[in-house]
Amino acid sequence: MVKIQKTNTGQSIITIPRSIMRATGWGRGTELMPYVDEEGKLILKEIKIKKRMRR
């Protein structure tokens, strides 16, 4: 189950279950882009940062 909680600063946070974290490979520090689709569903998409090759 995912819960919405409020921080002392007034921001909201959600808790993502471990099973989803394992299935997606997400971990502490993973950056996600949230958006709402045309049906009103919240989508979390991982932001993949491309590393530049050094020459």
C-alpha cells in the first residue's frame, strides 16, 4: 500500500513498497519524474542520466 504523508515543511511524500523498488531496480537517490496521464493516473518514470564518455 502507498501512503501520502505530510512533512514539517508542508510538502507531501509517498512511500513506495519494497516489492516495487526491487521490481523496478529503484533505490535511494533514484530520480523519478511524476506526471498524470489522460485517465488521471499518477505515473512515476525513472530519469535516466546519460554519462559522458571521457576521452
